[in-house]
Amino acid sequence: MSKQERQRQLILAFKEDPFLTDEEMAKRCLVSVQTIRLDRMELGIPEYRERIKHMAEGNFDRVRSLSPDEVIGEMIDLQWDRSGISLLEIRQEHVFSRTKIARGHYLFAQANSLAVAIVDAEIALTRSANIRFVRPVHLGERCIAQAKVIEQKSASRLQIQVMTKVSGEIVFQGIFDVYRLEENERT
């Protein structure tokens, strides 16, 4: 592939998935990581951490239903009652010591907290969840959870789909039925 074609592919790939690393792009293009870094610098595409930081600082609503320390993962995008994205990098404390595979409750917690976070309410609670773990997640992998409201069952109930991917591959999926409690309904 020519340099021009590779750089065109690079631009398209980062527009489609800003969470791609230089290593993943190098594998796609069958070139060295250094070549991708040089191409990226030439094109003015920031490095991975800067792209994430830029997305996190972008236009998105603030979480109302949870405090920042209750969201599992880093909120990247949030559009109330519509969608959201969070990032969780699997570290040593998230995995079983013998297998280095992530404990399922961390993947569930990332998805569940994202589903609750996108609800525009002071109080939002998960009523039920239908989940599926698709494949194990390993130490060092980055989990990108994307949530979207798929149905508003009533004024107080939303059905939210969450899909978590690692390098574009689905590793977890779930449908969360979330209940919105209005301020005057508290007891």
C-alpha cells in the first residue's frame, strides 16, 4: 500500500474508531508502529491519550444520577436519554491472579453504571438486566462500552442497550431496564 493510501486509511480508521492504538493500526496496515506514528504526526492526528482526552472534554452532559466515583470506567461521551461511551482499561486489580482474565463483575459494573449514567434524572436504578459475556477480557485490554436508549417504555422507564468492545470485537452485551425516580417520588 502506498503512503498516500495508508494515510487515507489512517484518517478513515480514526474517524470510525478514535480508540484505535498505533499498534492496532500498524497491524492493519502491515507496517511498523513507528511508520504509523510518523503518518499520524504528519496528518496532525493526536496520539491515543490526547484523542481520548479531547473526546472527554467535548460536548457532553454531566452525569446526574451517579457521583463521578460511582461510574466504573472513564466517561468519554454522554447524551442524556440517548447515548454514552465509557472506557475501562483492565488493570491488575480487575483480573483473577492466576489467569489474568477480568472478573465479570467489572464488565457488568462498567455497563450498568453507563446505562444508569445516561438517564436524565437525579435518581436512576437498574430494574433488570439481560446480559451476555461473549469472550474473556485479559489484563491490559481496553473495554469501550457504548450505551444507547433503544426504547422509552414510559416516562419513568428506559430500555438501554450496552455493548462493550475490545479492539472492535464485542466482549459483553446487555439490555438494561432502568427506572427513573423523580424528585417528588422519593420516600
